[in-house]
Amino acid sequence: MGRWLLLEPDADAAKRLFCFPFAGAGASAFRDWPGRIGDIEVCAVQLPGRENRMRDPAYTSFDQFAEDAARELAPYLDRPFAFFGHCMGALLAHAVADRLDHKPQRLFASSSYVPYLGVSKPFHPSMSDEHLAEELLAITRRLGGPIPAPELLELSVLVLRNDIEMCVDHAPPVRPLKCPVTTIGWADDTIVPAGDMGEWAEYGDVTHHVLKGDFFDFLSAPAELRDVIARDFKE
């Protein structure tokens, strides 16, 4: 397993859902998710350059990330599995799913524009470090978390900037996935409005859902989201 997953997957799990975090975040974004959704084991993917992988070089290319992630996750794709990604996490999940010969049962894309747009809302590389720090502090306050120490905030800005630049440089050609896609929009999301996710229809067999809440409500894995995952995984 190395450090790609926070916990060793359960050998007896019937199904697995691999979850990819949003820009600037790590696997702890899924700390409030249950360990299982029905018979589906939740497996949080850890990206390098953050949290317990802070010393590992962060990726600058989706293609390289997808190549390495596909290799490292391969031992755990021996039963029905799906991918969930929020914002940048959906782009990461898409890149891995597109590379795999053995496709996931489904890709769940939450609050994410399609990959070919190469966007990184609400951030942009032209933003100064000070501006990015202000935005991170605003998000921290919005979520009720503790204000990080200055040195940790500085590291967070570096991680976020790297992710932003990677997203902006990522604009792969449209190619339908060989697995179904579920898009999850949030009714009060002002960062990635639910209505802006319609272009995922270009990626093949797509089911659209709009749930109550805003961009950050996925963090608590609300019942409505768990229901969508449990239901669409089976289809």
C-alpha cells in the first residue's frame, strides 16, 4: 500500500470506492466519511506533497499521476470498484480511470468542470501568495477549523499553487470513458454551479444529480450523497 491509501483496504470488502481530494487538500478531506457505505468500503487516496506525504514531491502532470496511481492501486482493484472525486479530485479520478484497462464500475464527479476546460476555480495562477492565503483562511473559517500556524499556512499555499497550475495546464481531448459517470452538483454551489456540469454528457453514459448544499457539503458525506453512491454503484 505504501502511503497512497490512509488505511490498508479490508481483504473481505465486497466493493471499494477510491476517493480523490480537491485542490490543496489531502486524504483527510474524507475523515468525516463513514468507513463503509452499505457494502462499499471507502478508501481515501493520499496525494504526495501533503499531510503524511509532505516530503514526497508533488505531481505537476495529471498523466504522470495517473500512471503511478494506476500502478499503486492495482492490487486493490480485484473486486468491483468505483472512483469518487470532488473538484480537482474528479479530474484526478478521471485521469486514472481513463488509463486503466480494467475500468471502474462508475466515476462519481462532484462539483467539477470537465477535464478539457483546464480550470481551477475558484483559484488562478495569477493570484498572489497573499491572496491564496486569504482564501485558505476564509475556507478554514467557513468550515470552523483552527487557524493554522504561519509556517503551515505557507506550506498550504505552496501545495495549492502547485495544484492550481497543474489543473490549468490540464486540457486533454474529449474521449468518452468506458465506464458510466455520475455527476453530483450542489444546489447552493457558487464555485462550480450544478448547471455548469452538463458538459460531462460528452464523456459517455452520464447520470446527473443535484443535491442540497454547497461546494463543501460533500465533506460530511450527507445521507443524500451516500444514497446516490450506493444506488449508482450498483447500476
